[in-house]
Amino acid sequence: MAQPITDIHRPAFTEEQQTEMKLNNLKKQFANNEEGLNKILDIIEELNDIGVLEAADAMLHAKENIAKIVLEQVSREPVTNLLNTIIGATGEIMSSDPEQTKALISSALAGINEGHQFVQADKKIRVIDLMKTLKDPDINRAIGFGIYFLKGMGKQLKE
């Protein structure tokens, strides 16, 4: 009966042999991917011609100065206020019903278009015109929405 294998002998390669094996693998990869490598080299050449590589190199050398400037600009009060406002508004929008939000934005855009057309027509509104418009169901709906919008806003401001 044969004896069990207890030791596995792996061939020990010298550093020169390992380097030669790696170079052979790279040669094979270059040969198998010639078209892709040529495209990459063309892209790099174009980037170099238009100065992008030089700019990137300069940015890498000045990375600490750039990071310092960016941090100074981002930490200014107006920027932090803007970021806090965006985060707060985003949180509220995410908690709202997407269909309601979509309908509200569509309505607002339609209203902007109508208002723009009115301004372009250069018409004047008289008091009688205002009274007549209350009978228009679209205007009545918008005014009702506005009144209850203000009511809800007032309740929230009280809290």
C-alpha cells in the first residue's frame, strides 16, 4: 500500500524567474488585447495634446492646497446653510407622496406658462375681471388650493 502524501513541494522560483514569468504574461495580454490598448493609447495621446494630463499632474502636485481651498469654501456659512437647506428639503420631499409632488410641480409649471403668456400679451386686469374669474373652475380650484395651502403652512408655523 502507498504511503499518504504529507508534504507538498512547490517549486521555488528565483526573483529573475518570477520577473520573466510576469513579463511573459504581460506580453500575452498585450498580444491578446492589441486593439483595446491602441484605443487607450490614442485617448491618452489626445488628452496629452489638449493639456488634460498636464493639468491633472499639476492638480496632483497641488492636492493639499486644493483640498485646503475646497474645505475653506465648503465650510463658509452660506454654503453650509445651502447644504442644510437642501438636506432638509430633500428629507421632506422624500417623505411626501411622489404622485402629489409630481402633480404639484406639473401644476406649478403650467401656471408659470400661463402667467408668462399673460405677461407677453400685456393685458390689464380690472376688478370686474377678478370677480368673473372666481366663476372659472380652474381659478377657483387654484385659489382654494392656495387658501388651504396657507392654512396648512400657518398651522405648521405655529408648531
